Amino acid sequence: MEEKHRKKAELKISGMTCATCVTTIEKSLSRLSDVTNVQVNLGNETAMVKYDPTKLELADLEKAVIDAGYKVIHEKVTLKIGGMTCATCVKTIENSLKKLDGIIGVNVNLGAEKAYIAYNPKITTISDMKKAIEEAGYRYLGIEGEEREDLETVAREKDLREKRSRVIVGFIVGVPLMILMYAPVHLPFSMAYLMLVVSAPVFIYISHPIFSAAYRSLKNRNLNMDVMYSMGIGVAFIASILGTFEFILSSEFLFYETAVLLATFLTMGRYLEARAKGKTSEAIKKLMGLQPKTAVVVRGDNEIEIQIEDVQINDIVIVKPGEKIPADGEVVDGESYVDESMITGEPIPTLKEKGDSVVGGTLNQNSVIKFKATKIGKDTVLSQIVKLVEEAQGSKPPVQRIADKAVSYFIPAVLTIAILSFVVWYLILGNTLLFALTCMISVLVIACPCALGLATPTAVTVGVGRGAELGVLIKNGEALETSEKLTTIVFDKTGTLTKGKPEVTDIIGIGMDDTELLTLAASVEKNSQHPLAEAIVRKAQEKGVEMKKSEGFDTFGGKGVMAKVEGKEVLIGNRTLFKEKNISYSEEVKEKMLQLENEGKTVILIAQDSKICGIIAIADTLKETTKNAIKELKDMNLNVVMITGDNARTANAIAKQIGIENVLSEVLPQDKANEVKKLGEKGETVAFVGDGINDAPALAQADVGIAIGSGTDIAIESGEIVLIKDDLMDAVAAVQLSKKVMARIKQNLFWTFAYNSALIPVAAGILYPFLGITFRPELAGLAMAMSSVTVVSLSLMLKKYMPPAKEKMKS
């Protein structure tokens, strides 16, 4: 089937604890014959599935996840509906809603006139439901209570409460049990019976979720960490029961406190891990929270407050001071300062007046404005940013393959080591059964692929979210990894290194003063639409020069223009035009022209009645942060290249000002991508920085395309990295952030591999013959719990990371 007919679904999953869970879910979904791609992210607990909608339904995907032993979390909403009269109406509405992609279940209650809907908010929206109801011929009356139940938050909080309760109960019982093991307490009956009676209900309460998960895993023919943990704590508890009744094992095999504390530490690790994981997506939650719930619109002569879903394109929306702007649009009345920092990262509010664009989610500060809505719902800049960040957080950088491969071998290897440790100590070396059993239990519970599975996705989730907060949108994990390996960064000149808006830099009158020369030139050039002509007119307006009437305006293609001003013929153009018209000028003028050109400026000659009367130099001025950004990149040992269509002399002059040694000049726009390709063929890892609109082919050709936006007017579809602000220091910040995230991923992976490589052999008893060191099983469980928490905590530290380039911009 053609790729364009396939659909993507994002499922929110609960119950994942380690990398094996990821593999289990991916395998279960991949078994469906019409699923072509599955990506499960442990960090933000989602599965991205590409499938054939003609052969599979969303329910089939969810069933595969549920069959694997996990839960799919949906949003629930209750909609109020008007116009229903009979059971047929109920059926009609239910069928209309069920036709929407992403609807999981619909129950319409005729008496209450409500529809109770479970749906996937990544696929369908309230607006889609409203449209379906109205197209079926009924009235959509809004959302019951105007609040949707955030089932994800509810499920997470419930899960955390249950885990916390189990941990508290475990410690309340486990610690006294440990004291009883060593305290000289005399009872009229065996201590073992008391420990059994006290520990059994507590052990069942704490370990029930672990055994349930292990059962589901085995039922689906999968091995996961719950299977290993169940074996560890199960062996400890069963051995204790056998020791209590001295059946097969003696009374020295009492592990009651070990079993309880072990299950407690495992649960505590998962509690801390789940709590930390909940914080990894805070950036995206902040972005989603920017969207206001209601908007005030003008309908006829009235101002009415409506739900955000009901705002239509071309609606006139009124925003008062202190309110959030509910949609993207254009100001039609009023002026006010708007805080756009939540989108651009720019702390200084922007003045918005008639004709300016505004963006949904930004904050109106000091005055009432009216704007015409131009983009609503999924099309707004904020919605696009949220979607981009969510997709990026769900992507895997290539380094994740190392962890994925390791996980596939991990559990069989650990089981082998556990059994071998038992066999070697008991059967080969003749140690006690108690010692051999303790070693085996310790190996089973100390092994931790959970940390291995969390190392990459948590860092990517937090790093991409942090980038969004800083105005740097990283589209996927691969862009992160490639940015870390960059060797060359290519900058387009016009509009990237420069402002893209030519400005008059020098006015030199010959035989007349500078103001008179500017008046003369502007009076002619006001008839032209050439960028250089516009620069001259703009300069005249800035200086308050009054332009004179001109007549007989004429152009000479690519050379200049001519007109009569106050009866005198004025000629404006380049050397070629003046040569053709036989207008000569002194050596001193030639030297001045050469000097200006060597400074990267375009020189225009002006003559009045065939006699030269002045020179005007025009240049596309550098952006304020260009020099600093290039210096920062060179300090990072990157090869910086400038690419431009300018002639070599002008290009080299500009490059010299900036501090760039490598220049590709006289390159036509369509050839930029080819120049990037040539650099790649030389073995360079290339980033191209351009404006995202004119440079699309070059951005696509580069290993990493970095598209520069201009405030809230951004081309989201361009490049692998999108900079919201028109600031080159953000390009530096993007590279620095990528390096930091990749360094954290590698650090996480290193500690995970180091932890398992060091502690599994110790748990197996490798140090016992030399140093007499062994691991108590409950301490092994604690070490396992801490390894996952450490990895997630290291990733969470990225939330506070500030790229050095951003620090310098502040100072």
C-alpha cells in the first residue's frame, strides 16, 4: 500500500517499567500484519504506530497493547447535545461519532441528552466531534462542566499513591522483621511461625503487581524484569516457608524479612522512577497549558464569550490586558505590548499595532486589542510547536540502538549468570545451599535493564522540551546526534548573516552637499521597486527629506535609471551605465568606489546633466549577533563557511568583517544544495543555516538543516532544527544543547553498563573467595532501584541547562 494512505496513531500507555516492556509492546504491535512501523518511548510512555487504516482499526492496536499486559490511557469527555427525540437519534449520533478516527467508545444517553465519549486526543479533537454531531443534524451544546477529565494525570497519581502505600507498609513490617531475626526474643513457639503470619499478607500486598506483570509477560511468551524479580522474591519467600516447616530445607533458610524488604525496595524504585518520569514532559504540558479555554468574539453588534473550539477563521476577537491571545491572527484595532516569551524565549514584550500578527498563547499586557483570527485549532503556531515537540520527544537517536540491542540479550544473560552462580557455588565449589541460593537471588534482583531503557528517551524528552523553552525546536533524536558530530556549518549570507534589508551606509556629494544629493537620488528612485532604490527612498524618509517631482522616468536593465528633476536630467547607475553614457569621473572618485566595494558595499553613481555629482553606497548590514555567533562556533572547532550569490570581492569583504575565512561566492540559489553536497562528499558532517523558505533544497541536502525564523512567523516544516527567533546565537545554542543532551545520554548509558558490569559479578559472589564480600539480596534490590532513579535524575538535570551562548546573550 502507498505510504500516503497509511496513518499514524499515538497511544498513551501505562504500566511500562523497563526497556523490556518497550520490546514487548513493539513486538505485540508489529505482529499485526498491516502495521509498518512502531516506536515505543519509555520516557514519555507513548507508542507511535504507522498502520493501514483500511485493514486495521485503532481498537486493534489497543487490543495488541492490552494483550501484551499494558493499559492504553484515553481522554474522556461528556458532550451536551440538543435535538434528540428517540432511540434512533441515539444510534445516529453514536454512528456519526464512531466514524471519527481516534474515537474509542461512545455512549449516548437520551434522557440526559449527553454523549459520554472515550477518545485519543492525538487523533481527534472536540471540534471534530462537534462537527460530526452538527452534520448529523443535532445541536452541540458544549462540554459538561467545561472540563475534560485528564485521565493520564489521574492514572499516574493513583499509581503513585498505591506504590507509596506499598512502600510504607513494606518498611513498617520489613524493618521489625529484620530486627526480630537478630534480637534475642524468646517465644513459646517458633519465631518462624510468627514471621510467616506477619509477613505473608504484607508480602502478597506488596508483590502482587510484580507477580501479575510477570504472569502477563509469560502469557505473551516474553521475558521481562518482572519475571526475574518474581523469581528472586518468590524463591526467597518459598524457601522461607520450606525452612519454617523444615520440609526439604532447614530452619536456617528464613528469608522473610529479605523477601518483604526486597519487594519494598523494588516498589520504591518504581515509585521514585514513575514520579521522576512524570516530570520529563513538563515542558510540553507548559506549552499545552498556554492555550486559553475561551475567547471573546464580535458577532453582529455583540461581544460574546465562546469556547476556544468555536472560534472560526475571520472572527474578530477581543483581548483585554492580562488575557491570553486565543488564536493566531492580525491586529485590526488598538495597540498593546504582547509578551511572546513563552513562544520565542524573547523576554522583552513586542508592540503590536494594526496590521501586526499575533500568536495564540501569548499574553496581552497593557491595552485592549482586536484581531482577525487567521489560524485556529491544529493550524496555530502553538499547536504546530506542541506537535513537533511531541514527535521529537518520541523519536529515537541512533545511539538508542546500542541499548535496544543490549536489552534483547540482557535478561537471558542474567538468568544464565544467576543459574550458573547457584551451580558453581553449590555443586562445583561445594558451598552451602543457603549461600548459593542467596547469590542467585541477589543476581536476579540486582540486574537492571530498566535504567538502560530509560537512559536515552528521558534525556531526549527533557532535552527537546528544554530546547522548546529556549526557542530552539529540535525535530527528532537523529538531529540531536548528528548535531553533536558536526564538522562544518554553512551559512547563507542574505537574511541569515545579514538583515536581508539593504541600507544606505555612505552618501558622498561631489559639488553638492549630501542632503541635496539624497534628495535628487530619492526623487528619481521613488519610481522604482528595486531593493536598492527602496533603500535610498527609505533613507530619505528617515532623514525627513522632501522628495521632488520627477518626470520621464526610464530604466536601463540591470544598470540604472534616469528621470528629469526640476528640468535637469538625473542619471543613477553603475560603472557600465556611466561608461555607455560617456560620463567620466576622477581617479579620486575611482579610488573611493574601490574602497567602498572592498568594504562589501554596492556603489551607485549619480550624475546631473551628464556631470557626476555624487556616490551612494548601499550594504546589507550584518545582524547584531552575527560576529559573536561565528566566533563561538569557531571556538567549538567548527569549520564555518559563507555561501552567497555576491561577486567575490564583495563576498570576501563581508566575510572578513564577520571573521569567516571560507567563502563560496557567485553561487546561484539553485546551486546551494549542490555546494552542500560537495562538502558532504569530502567527508564533512554539514549543517546548513538558512531562512527556511528560500533555502529549502540546501536545508534538505545538509546532514542537519537549521531554519531561522523571525519571531512567531516560523516555517516549521523546514529543516531538522527550527529557530523561532531571528538570532544566530540560537544556532550556536542549538549545537550546544545537542552536545549536552548527547553527552547526558552517553553518561546515562555508561553508568548503566558500568553498574550492571560491576554489580552483577559481585552479586554472583565473585569477590567472596578473595575479600569475603557478598551482597545481601535486599541491598541488591535497593541498588537496582537507585540505578533507575539515578538515570532519570541525571536526565532531569537538563531542565535547568542553559547553553553558554544564551548565557552570553543575557550578560
